[in-house]
Amino acid sequence: MKALFPISVIAGLLLVGCGNNSSSTSTQTTNASTSEGNPATAPADYVGAMGTAQSLAVKTADLSSIHEAIQMFQAEKSRFPKSLNELVQQKYLPRLPQPPHGMKFVYNPSTGQVNVAPQ
């Protein structure tokens, strides 16, 4: 009887440990489906990804500065600017940032919303 106790404890631990395979299987499946690496094109893929990331970062920073200027304008004047150029004229922005290549800023003066859209 005493020898049966340690064996049942070990068997129980093995069963508990075996029940956790579903998450590791899904992690492996997820990781396998997202890896698209071709060693021959890795440098070009990296440069392309860096360019895309930089362009997104610039667009995000530019939109953030415009949004902040619109909020400051609205807080002080109790209205939204009539145009983005009014932000420059009233010295809320030193200049309008350049939108990313092939894009333009679209501003709605009734809501104060500005977005980037294709030209």
C-alpha cells in the first residue's frame, strides 16, 4: 500500500502536466503562420519594413501635432479653426507638416477632425 501512494502521486502530476498542451500547440501554430522568412530576401524585407515603419511614425507624429493645435485653438477660441492654414496664421503651428507621399490632410472644420487620405 505504501508503494502505491508515490506512484499515484506521480501519475497525477503527469496527467496535470499533460493537460496543458493546447496552449503550446496554439502558440506554435500562431508562430508558424506569421513567419514568412525567406533568407534570400530578408535584407530587402527588412529595409521595406523600416521604410514603412518610419513613414507611419512620421504620419502619426504629424497628425498628433495637428490634433494638439486644433484642441488648443478650440479651447482658446471656443470654435474649431476654419482651415488648417488658420492654425499657422494664428501661430498654433509654425507650419503645416507635409503629408506622406501620395497623401493629403483632410480636415472637417465642423468636427475638428483631421485625417490622412490618398490624393
